Amino acid sequence: MSGDIVEVKKRYDDICGGAKSCSVKVDVDEKMDKTVHIYYELHNFHQNHRIYMKSLNREQLEGKSISESTADSDCDPAIFIRHFSSLETVSNMIASNLLRADDVAYPCGLIAKSFFNDRYAIVKDTNGVQVDIDEKKIAWSDDRGKYEKSGEPGAWLDMTDEHFIVWMRVAGLPTFRKHWGRIEPGLEEGTYTVTVENNYDVSKFSGKKYIVLTTVNAFGGKNYVLGSCFLGLAGLAVILCIAFLGAYKIKQSRETLVNVVNN
């Protein structure tokens, strides 16, 4: 089912290094005549860690005010604005007196603190035309209704930002993709330059970053895991059938032998 999907994937953390902005060449060898979905892919990031997954407050994400004690209980160890000062955006807001270090952070918690904030712009090399990227409706519709803006003094991030909402749906494996945008109606064959606003440091967890451009079908993007699972289950079923058939034949042979001896 993945044969009709066109996918281009490019690692860029090794190209960008510590630069704040960098350019990455992406070759599209085949016309992508369907909607092209943009994903970022992270390697070696464990969003499924128990402490990480629990470090948030749902009422706060709905735009409601919470007490310091509630934030301390639910969001530990990322509770107050000072716990987010390692983020450049927050540090600048503190320096500009837009945030106070001792206010409860909105949003608080480790998931929010580790929010992926790289940005992309794509230009086709042959004509220098920038590709329009739609960043709306990239989160699940059910999820979008669960987030509201906060008017609290410690609001360092717009919680209705769909990139943030996508990030807050934690991944179950250490290598994962998350939706970043879409390109309508598709991409022509050719070379494209992706300008990356390189904000997200993966070196601290020995990670890797990729940008993925892909079309999808009814079952999603290119993924051979499901097919491999089906083949594995089919193989297991065949082995079990052979084992049961062998056991049945052995039992039948023994019964025949007993009957012969008794007669």
C-alpha cells in the first residue's frame, strides 16, 4: 500500500550544527502531485518516559488559572518561569520585563518546556519562488478544542499554536514524526532549498533531526511496519499450524500403534 507514496527525507542537524539559520538542499526526484505533508522527525527523544508524560496540567492548557501548589504537584520539575530561562524566547522576555522569574509558567511542565520550535521555508531553486506552506489544521481536531490562550502573567507561549498542540500529543517510541505543515497541491520534480530556523538543540540527548516531505494515502504515510507485522503474524500462524498438525499426526500414529498391539 506504500508503493504509491512519494517521500523525501533529509537529515539537517549535522548540516546546521549550532548555526541559528541554515540552508538544506532537498532533491525531489519524482513529481508529488498530491498534497505534500511536511513532518519533522526526531531520533532518540523519549517522550514516553513516565515523569515526562505526567509533567503537565490539563486545566492550565484549557486556559484556566491554577495555584502554585497545583503547578508544583503536576508540573514538577518545570514549574516557574525561572525553570524555562534556558529557552531563548523566555530569557529575552525576562530581560525585557515581559515575564517575571517567580511566576507560574503558562504552560508549565517538561513537555511544554521541550517544545520543538524549528521553522522551515522552502524555495524552488530553478525559479526562486517560495513554496506556500499551510500550517493550519495540522493538529487533530479533537486536540484543538482542548487548548485555550492564557491571560496569566506567566504566559510565555500561545497554547493555541497548533505546532505546540501537535507536540503535546506524546509519541510512544524514541523515533517519531510530527506534522508541521502541508503544501497544496503538491511539488514539481526538482531541487529545493529548505531554510531552517535552527532553534532546537538535539545534541543534549544525542538526537537527530530530519525534515520529511511526503504524500499520503488512506493508511497514512510510507510505513512498512504494518506490512511487516502482518507478514510476521502470518508466518507465526503457519508455524503454529504445522506444529499442531505434527502433534495431531503423532497422536494419531500412537493411537494406531496401540490398537494394533491390543488386537
